[in-house]
Amino acid sequence: MGGRAERNEFLLLHAFQKAGYVPPNKHQYEHKKKTQSTEKAIAEDEQEEHVDEKSSKKAQYTGGLVLEPKKGLFFVHCWVL
């Protein structure tokens, strides 16, 4: 699950608990997660082997644009993403 889905799930679990209900168990998802996690681990191990052979000391992030600030006091912020 993604971060937002997990947060929603925990908010629902807390609401269930406040209302006095017993929340359902998550065992149906655990099996799926285990198989996915083992498959991911195997794939990551294979990728790491290939990456180790080709690794170089190159910058991790490239293509960023750094704008020089202008002197003065600004009240409006502009984020460029």
C-alpha cells in the first residue's frame, strides 16, 4: 500500500476503536505482501549485482536548475517543481 492508503487505513482503525467496534484482521493482505516482498527482494538482489558492476562516482541527481537569488526582501515565495 502507498503512504496515503496506509494513513487512511489507520484513521479508519482509530475511528472503529473510538466507536467501540472491533476492527477486522488484516491476514488476507499479509500473504499477498509476503509473496510480493520476496519477489521484490529477489529482483532487487539481481539489480544490485548488475549495478555493482557498472557503478561509478557520478552525481546522483542531475538536471537541476539553481536560480540565483536577487537582492531585496520578498514576501511571495515561488516553488518551481
